[in-house]
Amino acid sequence: MLKMEKVLRGAAALGLVIATAACNATSAPVTLSASKSGLQTAVFAGGCFWGVEAVFRHVKGVSTAVSGYAGGGKSGVPSYETVSSGATGHAESVEVTYDPTKVTYGQLLRVFFSVAHDPTQLNRQGPDHGTQYRSAIFFVDDEQKRVAQAYIDQLTAAKTFASPIVTQVAPLPAFYKAEDYHQNYLALHPNQPYIVFNDLPKIAALKKQFPDLYIDAK
């Protein structure tokens, strides 16, 4: 996504943050949402969507994880180029469709905060900078809003992270699917340097920290 020198410069620090956060956030208490019948949808933003999407593709009970754009309203259909400019208000996001009888929204939150990204980085994530890489949870109903905010409050009270959590909890105006070449990017490009340094460690952390939730991606 960025020039190679930026990727290499940020890789080591990002890997350390992910490992530390995984150990801490997985042990924090979490208020789990009640199971509902039928598939449910959740939308998360945590930096480059390649890695976030890949993490959720490896979570039991997730039927689809789609890279896209959210948070910037409904004025026009965004593209990678326009979102990357930072002028649209959109964030690179992932729409997760899941079966709440197999994995709860609360468990998805634990994965999001533990291994998918670092919630203390403001308007950036690792080597990527700009509001389009912000940390955000776009809720689809009041229950998701309540559970997400309660979990952030619990992490804050427990002082899970050394720095304040900056994750936004905001309503979802709309979700726009990203271009086809962004979908399932990690699986299709496992040897790409950005993926190797920034995203494969997230998959390894998921498998280690959440063995009961981890599955091989479809």
C-alpha cells in the first residue's frame, strides 16, 4: 500500500504492538451480546483492510469478510484512489457477516482489539497514516453500540493498553465494497512484503491467542 521503505520501517514496531496487545486484551473481561437467530453483520476499521479482513476470515462462525469503505456518508461511491486521498471521510473497513450461534459480537470485538489492529494509534496503523486508516467500530444497531462502548470502557478501566484507546464508535451510514483486487488479498499475495511484515503476524497471533476460534480460511 505504501512505498517499500515505509513498510520496512514500520514493520518491527507494529509486530511488537500486536504481540503485546494480544496478550493483554484477550484476558480482559467482555460483555458478550446475546445470541440472535440468523446471520448478523458487523463493520470494523483498523488500518489497511487487507489484514483486518484476513483475520476475520480465520474466525469460526464468520461466513464472509469483505474489504470496503465506511464512515464517510452516502455522497457518491468511493474508490480506493479517492479514499486514499483522505478527503472522503471514509475509512478502510471490513464488513463481517457471522453466525451468532457460533461466535458472538463480543468475541469479534476481542479479536478486533487483540490481534487485528492497535486501538491506540490515532489516524494511523503501523506504516499507514491518515484518517482513512483510523480505528473505528461502525455499529448497525443500538445493541452493537452498547456492547462496543462497554468493552472499550472495560479495557480502559483495566488499563489494558499503555496509551488511551482512540477507537471511534459510530453509526454505519453505508458500507461500500472495495474493488475486487482488494478482496482476499492476503491469501492471494502471501509473499508480498507488506503482507509478510504487517499482516501474517496477525494471523499467527489469532491462532495462538484464540485457538478455539481459529479456523483455516476458506
